[in-house]
Amino acid sequence: MRVVIQRVSSASVTIGGVVKSSIGAGLLVLLGIGHEDDDSDVEYLVKKTAALRIFNDDEGVMNRSVVDVGGDVIVVSQFTLMAQTKKGNRPSYIEAAGHGTAIPLYETFCRRLSEAVGRPVGTGEFGADMQVALVNDGPVTICMDSKNKGL
């Protein structure tokens, strides 16, 4: 399971011309789910995401989490995060989970992250053609992979 986390001033997800979710300051989380992922991957990344200290404290040092600052969160499923690009120029998505695995894990990730941050988490729509808009604050962008905990 992979996440790309962006600290944002604002973000929104639009589907078919209708805004599905929008937030002010907080985190936009792009989530890629692999066919070997399970609840342990969800737990690891939820814990890391909620506790990630990438918001400034009173001295301007990134020392506060989204929980500490009362920030909002949107989670968007993005199977392309699982792309393999080792051979050629056309990405392979063979590592991405199918709907039967990915949808329940996406829903679990969103529910558990909501519990961890203590507020509702905005979402996209799994498998939909989404337009994601954001103002990256910093910019601050963090990538994590539950299978490569050192990344």
C-alpha cells in the first residue's frame, strides 16, 4: 500500500462536475492499494499518516500533526501509485489490487483514518474519473509504502 500525502491549504474532489469533497487546511492523501495488501498495511499507514509531523509549531518548525492542528483530510484512491516502470515507457499496473480487494481496504483506510484524526474524512469515489484540485502548502509532499517502511 502506498500513499502520497500533501499538506494543503485547500483541496477538493470533483466528479462529473459535482464537488464530492472539499477541505481547508489539512492533508490530501492519495492511496494506492496492491493485491498483497491487507489490514496490517492499513493500520501502519493510518497510524503514520495521522501522526506525521508536517505542520508548523509556534516557532515555524514542522513539529505538529494533522490531529494537533485540527486539520481536515481527503483520501483519494489512485491505482496508478502502484505502477511499475522498470521496463519500457508504458507503466504496468499488475501490482494494483482488483476491486474485490481494493474497495474494502480503501473504505477501511478511510474509516480508520477518520477515527484516528477524530473527524470525518472526505473521499473521492473508487474507480471514478475524478478531478482533484489542491493548493500544496509549502510545498510539503511525503511518500510512504507499507512494504518499504524505510521509504
